[in-house]
Amino acid sequence: VGAQILRELGVGKIRLITNNPVKRVGLESYGLQIVENVPIVVQPNPYNKRYLETKRVRMGHKL
């Protein structure tokens, strides 16, 4: 829905702030041009280390 709203507003190019490559594909499929992909820097700690590793390995997140 977000991509459709952006297109309705006349947005054609965006800077995408995400680590998730699937979001990029989804937005591009609606005709949005990703001019830059800005990663979200997350520092691992004892509480999120396994979670972040799972996101990287299983879901292809760029961490």
C-alpha cells in the first residue's frame, strides 16, 4: 500500500532505509526507482546477536 501511495503522490525516486532486500524488490515492482539503499546499522549485543544472525542467514538481510 505504501508504494501505491508514493506513486499516487508522484514520487518516482527514493532513498530506501532498510536492511531487507525484499522491500527493495517490492518497491521496484511498483515502478519506484531506488537511487540509494541506506543500511540501518545495528550493533549486536548479547540479547540480539542470535536474532540478527538469523535475519542475515535466513532472510538475506544486509547486516
